[in-house]
Amino acid sequence: MKESWSSLDTLETNFRPLVVIELAKGTKEETIEWFTKRIVDKKANGGAQLLIKPLVTENGDENIYLVGASHLRLLLGAETVGLVKECNDNSMRAFTYSSRKTFKDFADDNQNFLTMSECQYIIKHELENLRAKDEKMIPGYPQAKLYPGKSIVRRLLTNGILVQIFPLHDREELKKLRHTWYGQVKIGYQPLDEIRCYFGETIALYFGFLEYFTFALIPMAVIGIPYYVFAWEDYDKYVMFATFNLLWSTVILEVWKRICAVMTYRWGTLLMKRQFEEPRPGFHGVLGINPVTGREEPVYSSIKRQLRIYLVSVPFVCLCLYFSLYVMMIYFNLEQWALDYHEENKSSFSSLMLYVPSIIYAVVIEIMNRIYRYAAEFLTSWENHRLESSYQNHLILKVLVFNFLNCFASLFYIAFVLFDMKLLRQSLATLLITSQILNQFAESLLPYWLQKRHMKKMKKRMHSLKMDTDLSLVEQVNSEKEMGTYFGTFDDYLELFLQFGYVSLFSCVYPLAAVFAVLNNITEIYSDALKMCRVYKRPFAEPTANIGVWQLAFETMSVISVVTNCILIGMSPQVNALFPDSKMDLILTVALVEHLLLAIKFVMAFVIPDKPRDIQIKLAKLEFESLEALKKQPEWTACGRDAVESCARIQTKSLLFTL
Amino acid sequence: MKESWSSLDTLETNFRPLVVIELAKGTKEETIEWFTKRIVDKKANGGAQLLIKPLVTENGDENIYLVGASHLRLLLGAETVGLVKECNDNSMRAFTYSSRKTFKDFADDNQNFLTMSECQYIIKHELENLRAKDEKMIPGYPQAKLYPGKSIVRRLLTNGILVQIFPLHDREELKKLRHTWYGQVKIGYQPLDEIRCYFGETIALYFGFLEYFTFALIPMAVIGIPYYVFAWEDYDKYVMFATFNLLWSTVILEVWKRICAVMTYRWGTLLMKRQFEEPRPGFHGVLGINPVTGREEPVYSSIKRQLRIYLVSVPFVCLCLYFSLYVMMIYFNLEQWALDYHEENKSSFSSLMLYVPSIIYAVVIEIMNRIYRYAAEFLTSWENHRLESSYQNHLILKVLVFNFLNCFASLFYIAFVLFDMKLLRQSLATLLITSQILNQFAESLLPYWLQKRHMKKMKKRMHSLKMDTDLSLVEQVNSEKEMGTYFGTFDDYLELFLQFGYVSLFSCVYPLAAVFAVLNNITEIYSDALKMCRVYKRPFAEPTANIGVWQLAFETMSVISVVTNCILIGMSPQVNALFPDSKMDLILTVALVEHLLLAIKFVMAFVIPDKPRDIQIKLAKLEFESLEALKKQPEWTACGRDAVESCARIQTKSLLFTL
């Protein structure tokens, strides 16, 4: 084996490690040989044409490999994944190797044309799309079946032969980023472009949204403070606050779309989306012809997928929702029982018993959330979505509905069944504040502390070994491979989504919620930044053009909040006092106001354009050029379609749930 | 002059007249010379490069001209307008002259590759885009000012020098079409593809929608009949009928989008939309650079347009709506007064007086509608929209809102203020049936009869003149130029829209409405077909990919109908009897049901994909190829962008109201 590595070394003298592959200890020699050969092999032979190097660890094991690629290979890979870069004329265009000279900052000797995270993304893409040809199984592991078109890396991962793949940190860059991001005490925006360069668009967009959302909440918070300070309980003031909130939430969500379009245009992902349509690595099916690209790839009947969604997933989710409501009712019964017991006995034991139902309920909810999350992931994976985005959307929708119910069902019950506004305000405040404190602690501070302790231990061990070969790299890889894995922005968005719920759903009952949300989000930015830079492995960059299904989720929440706020205001004693004779008039008035507000919301969402005018023009220009190019190339329309090398992703919104 | 005509004649020996231009009698010679020269002139010199021939009429006047074009010119024009045709491999592609060989049925000597209506559309497009260069005025008419970029034809029309431009009928084809369309008594679908070939996509799509809508109403009608026959007045049955109606209306509107996509893909217009972005002929502005295409064309600030819309048009519309409501209130007061007067006097004069308010109101409404329509057209034109579609959408929205109010305000008043269900049912039936009968009569039967009388006169006169040169053509032109002009599908859609309102808004009060609607629509198909073939001049074909803002209008109506039906059911005595103790419970239940129904509607609209899967794939394939073509042409991305000859239309939905 050793010879082949050295022969590879000569291909590229300055091998730059980008991605780490950790195989299971004791992986069979023939498996390693086959796998590395496939990685190194030429594209024409079905390989990934990357570079790979073993990392010699302290105990001489050879289970960690460093993957890199030649500069040329990365440029070709950038074309394959459809990377969009800025041209010399300041327009954004899909990078192609043949037109490389027209791109800004491109020079044949400029290794920094692609950022490190882009290189790592390209390598990940190439590794994941390394597919089985005619192998029936992974050599050395007859139980790990393969069929043509199956992603090799995926099979190795599911069989435990491959432990993990992760990109390496760039210590210099990270240090700089940490400094500008949260290293100095200053008032200012986050360095979103730098975050995007280092962590990729998905994470930068999350931080952008977090920042934007915090700013957007400030007016609500500012208006909310006097309500608390002066204890305003007058009907007209509450109504004004609620109305402002409801319209404001529509405005901020619409404006976010525009800001998001500006950012992602600058990053190139607004255009990138349509560039490729690779099936997600977990997608399986019989090898067939893709009707769009005409290329051979796994194909899976969309009718089967629809059946799985509507006949299995949907009923399952409904059952879970029902079960969750059932548990909530048991909790309320238990609480009632504990209250009765306490009033009967009045002992210290009975007063302790008062807390038991809440504790049990909290524990049960946590358990349910975890089991459900696991089930949702399994189900969505089993639905076998072709595109990663489609998979994510279905998963998010499933988890969202369940979490929404778990979080807010008890508040709805208190508000609209028990009619206890005092208890509602109290539970709302308790839930909001405790969940925020717990989240920040469990999410970043605790892991950070654990990580620090672990690092100290590691360092000591390292120093005692006193290794001299390329110590720093080995050290880096060893410490990073022990770090936790960041599983995407899902939980972070979910937290914001639930926070938005607390702020908007019952905003007229507890105007101070916005204040707490703003305070929380300011510290959240720092703790999330800390989490990204210090606690977790570097995640792979994921290009994205918007916050996807979360936009819809936030919009739905803001529609629901119109309904809840109108009902709450209608139930308030002040409003009831206005209609002393007729409850009916009251309800009709409330219903009328609600419908009016909803209508205004929809009109506003319709009238405010989703993209600023200059972005619209830039997009139209690109489309125009693309169509012109097609016109100028008649040979292309007629023939040569089989020469296609790269690929496009369908971006029609309606495709989201059908493909 | 005569020489120049004959020299043109030699260019194309078999001149086929396609479009007729009628100039005002006594138009100055120099104007005619200049205008015809511009039409005949080479493209490079800013002309339209078409063929033109004077038509010698009975009294020797030379004010009617026939326009044609050489086969080559039409093919190049087809590329300019972005016509989409079927290729040899059954895919739809934008026609380009250089790739002409790959298109189905193309042969250099096949004059039928382009249909006659397509040729006429191309000629119209070329004529309308004949723009002034450095002329300061129309020669011979110093008051008709011109500036660079101004459409010449538009200026001639507004100054009355040009009376009209219209395409000629193809008598053979029309006869065939009439036969298959309504000539034989048979049960079957309309020949939509033939209609499209003859009249263009907009009209074919209207007839397609009319047919689809009629079929879609049949289930409602079938379910509605027993309610009438057995006089079912039970609560549960009414609820079921209303619920079915509400969900059904969502389904039919969603399914229509899919059917529409299939049709317009087959016709090529689904792809055509994005091909060009020519400003509408009425658009004016200073000559500038289009930021998308980089070409010189009139430019108008979108901020100015927004200001005009929001500061002038919107307040004006609101004022008109208020005025219309005010008139309605006067009507109800008058009616009350007439009723009181009749009860006081009980004379035959007083019983006659009972009808006076209705008659006055009907007349006033008709007058208001006409004045408002005129004002709306003026305002929308003054808003100076860049795209014809944008102009149409704004006009339709304005007229729609006003017509909706005029038609339904009195019904709403009867239902929700007077609470008189019997009167509501009666007014609904009267309004629906009389409006249908009147419409059919005024729209097609009356004009047809007038047309027939006129034709007879014409024929007599013709025969008395006994001309011998090319009699049939002169005869045809002379008879067609006297026919009425078809002003687009607007009124036809409006009629359907209001019908949909009668059927759905109060469906639970009058289930028989759907039956009348179905019966009306069946005859409507025939009378509209008669109207198109016999009464009006042939209209220019207008490519379109969907029914545009009407889809939104119908969807909005179906949302409003959920609200009205829920309220009506809630007000019914049967439902009230179910909640004997508490009005409050009743209203809350109704509100809950309403919100549930609305939620279901939105989920359904979201879940049903707008385009069938095979169309999605075909569109994705084309996009994929277009992007690939751009990739393959690096020289293109880098330079040569100024060589662009044709143009694209921005189709982003959000652009609709901003450009």
C-alpha cells in the first residue's frame, strides 16, 4: 500500500488536508484498499479523483485518512456542484472551468479563489456521489450489500465501517473570525460574509435571521415595556398593542424575504439553486434514466412515495398528536388531583406533591419529543425523498407540528378552556424564561465547559507522548474528531420558532415577552457563535437560498396569532364591559375584526414584492442571457444532449412535495 | 407611388393578405407615403420589412391597405416574438430560424408551418413595435408629436389617422371550424386545438375554462336538485351541501391550474411567456437603457408608477366603492318609501310605484358601471405599465372590485342586515336568471341579428356595383371592417366570475343556482362561439399561459364564500334550534367550523401541485438544457451581449405589480 500513497504524493506536492475520514478500528485491509482506490480513481473509471493520505496516530493505527484534491480537480468540482461566483463585471454567474478567466480574483496560481469551506463542500459532494458500479457488496463485508447506483459512503456509514467524515478547521481563519464575531465588546452587526465564508450559507443565513429577528422584535419590546411599567390594563391600549404586533409580524416576515434575497444573491446561492439536481445520498431506487437530465441514476416511483406519506406518515403523525393531547389531559387531571389532595391534608408532603405532576409532565414531554423525533427521522428517510431539501422539508413539518402542540397545547387549554388569564400569564412567563435559560445552558455553555475539560486532558496526554512527526496536524485531527457534531440549524430555528410563538400567540396577555425575547436573542447570538466556533466540529457548508420551510412556519404562526389574540381580547373583562347587554354583539365584533386583520395581512403579503427590484432585474438579466444562449446554439437543441456532465435542480415550489 | 408597389410585388409573387389597415378618409399623401415606407423598410433602417398593398374599393378611395409578409420574414418574426413550436423529438422549443430544421412539419416550401393567426400575430407585433427614430412629428400632421421610441401605430391611432387594424378571416378555415364547433348537434368536447389555431390561445383558454367550469359545476347541480325537488330544509343536509360546495370549489380551481398547464404546454405558451419583454405599445417614457436586455427602449420610473397607483388609483377606487354603497342605501330607502306609500294608498298607481326604485337602481348601476369602466381604463393607462399583462391585471382588479360590490352588495345587505332569507333567495334567483338571459341576448343574439341585416344590405349594394376585380377579397374586407370589434375575454370572464359568485356565495340558500349556471353555460358556449365566428371581426391571437388574475379572483371568491355560507348556516332557524340556550355557543361553533374549513382549503391548495408531474419534468428539462447551453458558451457570458436581437419577458409573479 505504501507505494501507492507515495505515488499519489507526487501528483500534488503541496497536499492540503481538507476533509477527515475516520474508519472503524480494525477495518479489513482489502476494504481500505478498495475504498481508497475508488476515491483516487479517475472520474472516467467511476472514481472521485481525489487525493487521500493516511494519518499516523500515536498508536500507529491507520484508521484516519485525510482527503484533499488538486487545484484543477476542485475547479472542475466547483463546476459540477454549480457554484456561483462573482464575475469581473460584478454580475454573479455559475462557475465553469472554460469561462474561469472571466471571474473575479481568478488566477491559475491563486489557490484562494475557492474558499476552504467551498473546497470541503465540493469534496463532500464528490465523496457522497461515489456510487457502486457492478460491486455486489463492499469487499471484505459480504453483509454490506451494494447495487448499481448506491452511494458507497452511505453504505459504509450505515454498516459502521466508516465512523465519520468531517471537514477540518482552519485555525488561523477561525481565530480571525472569532475575534470579529464575538471577541470584542462592540455594538454592531455580525460579520455575516465572513461567517458565510467559513461555515457556509445555511449557518450564515441562520445567524442573519437571528440578528434580523432580534432587531425586528425591538419595536414590540419598546412598546411592550410601558404596559408592564405602568400596569396598563385598558382595553384600547391592549388592542392597539395587539394590532400593531399582528401587522408588524407580517411586515417583518415579508421584509425578511427581501433581505434574504439580497444576501443570497451576493453569496451566489440565489442563482445556484437551479444548478443541480443530484439525488440525496440516502436516496435509493433502481437504476434508471432521469427524465430531466437523461442521465443514469436511481429512480423511485413518486406514487409509492405519496402512498407512504399519506397512508403511513400522516396517520402516524395524527396519532402522535392525539396521544400528546391525551397526555396533557392526564397532566391536568393529575394536577387537579394533587390540588384536591393538598387541600384535604395540608401536610408538607402534600405541598410537595403539588410539584409532582408538573415534573412528571415535563419529563414525559421530553421523552415524547425525543422518541417522536427519532420516529419522524426514520419515517421521512423511509419516504425516500429524491432531493435533500424535500427530505428536510418533510422532516421539519413533522417535527414542527408535534413541537407546536407540545409547547402550546397546555397554554391553549389554560386560555380557552379554563379561561384563567392570570394562570396563562404566569405559565407563559415561566415557560418562556425557563426554556430560554435552560436552552442557552444546555446548548452551548455546558458543552463548552465539557469540551474545555476534555481538551485539557487531551493536551496532557499528547505532551506525555512527545511525538515529533507533524505534531500539530495530528493533534488537531485528534482533538476535532472528539468534538460533538453539529446536526444543522434545525434546533436553532425551532427555538426561535417557539419563541416567536410565545411572543405573538398571547402577546396581548404578556407584552413583556418581546423584551425577554430580545434579551435572550442577544445572548443567543453569542452563545451560538461560541457553540459553532468552540464546541462542535466544523460543519460542511451547505448552499441555500432561503430559510425554506421555516418561512412558511413563521407565517403560519403569525396567522394563528391573529386568531388567538382576537379571542383573548374578546375575552378580556374590559372588552366585555363594552358590550354589557349582548355577548353576541361582542363575538360578532371580534370575528369581524379578526377577518379584517387576516384580510389586511394577506393583502400586505401580496403587495410587498418578495425580492427587491434590483435583484429582480439581475435575475431577469441572467434568465434573459440564458435563453439567448440557447437560441444562439441550435446544434445544442438538436443533439449532443448526452454529452452533459453537470446537472440542474428543479426549483419549482410546487415540486417540493411531489418529487 | 404605383411603381413602388409593383416593385414590392415582385419580391413576393404570391402576396397573401393577412392584416387590414384602414386609414382615415382623406389622409394626406405624404403621410401615407411615409407610413408605408416605414412598413416596407428594412429592419436595419428601423422599418418593419413587411409587404403592403392598397385595396381598391368601389369608389376608388385608397384608404384601405392589406399587409402581408414574405415567408422568410414571418419565420424571423416568429423567432422575435419567441414562438414555441413542437420539435421532431416531440418536445416544445422556442423557434429559431437557425434551428428551423429540427421543428416538426418544417419545410422551406411549407407555408403552413406557421398558422394564419400566428402570422397575423407576428405582423401585429411588428407593426406595433414600429417606433419613431428621429421624427419630431408625423409628416403632414404637425399636431401628432413623435419622440424617439414612440410607437408610430399608436400615435396614428390616437390621432385618428389610423382608423383600425384587424386580421382577415380565413373563410375556408372558419367554415370548417364552425362545423366542428357548433355546426352539428352532438355531445362532446369543443375542438379547443382548432379554436386555438384560429383564434389564438387567450380565446381558446377562455372556451376551455368555460367548458371545464361547466363540467365542474355538474356535481353541485346534481346534488342541488333534490334539495329543490324534496324541499329539504333540514340542517344536516344543508350543512353537507355547503361543505361539499366549499371544498369542491377549491378542488376545481386547483385542478384547473393543472389542466391549463397541460393545454398551454401543448400550445407552447407555457414556455413562451419568458421569451420576450417588449414594452406594451401604449407604454411611454424617455428613451433609456433596459437594465435587463441592455437595449434602448422607453424607460419609466417604477416609483412614479407606484405613487400614481397608491396615491391616485387606490383612493379613487375606494371613493367609487363608497359611492356605490351610498347609492345602494338610497335604493333600499326608496324601496321602503315606495312600500310605505303603497300600503298607505293602495292604488294602482302606488303598486306601479313599487317597481320604480328597482328600475331606477338598475339603470343607475348600469350607468355607474360604464362610467367606472371608462375611468378605470383611463387610470390604468395613466399608470403607464410597462407590460401588457401588468396593465391588464391592474385593470381587471379595479373593475372586478367594483363589479363585485355592485352585484353582491344588495344581496349581502339583505342577508346580513335585513336577515330576510326568503327575500334573499328570491333576489338571488331573479338576479341570476335575468342577468343570464339578458347577457346572452345582448352579447351575441342581438349583435348576430344586426350583423345579418347589415350583411344583407351590403351584399345588395355590392351586387348593384357589379365590380369584377378581385371581387371576393374586396367584398370580404368591406364586410369585415364593418363588423364589431371583440375587446377581449374580459367581459366573458367577468360574467363567469359573477355567476360563480351567485353559485357559491349563497349556495346553501339556493342550491338550484348551480343548475341554472350549468344550463346557462351550455348555451353560453354556443352563443359565444357564434359571437366569435359570426358577429365580430377576427381578433388578433394573443399567446397566454394561464387565465392570469382571474385565477386569483375565483380563488378569492371561494374564500369569501366560506365565510358567507358559514354565517348563513349559522343564521338558519334549524341550526338555531340546536342551540336553544345559548346564542354564544352557536356563534362560537360557526366560527370554529369556518376556521377549520378555511384551514382545509389552504392545506388543499398547498398540497395539490399546480402542474402535473410530466409537465414539471418537461419544464425542468428545458431549464436544464438552457443552463447547460449557457455553460457551454463561455464567450457568450464574457462578451457580445450587445449583439442581442430579441428579448425576454420577466415572468416572476412578484414582478406583476412592481414593474
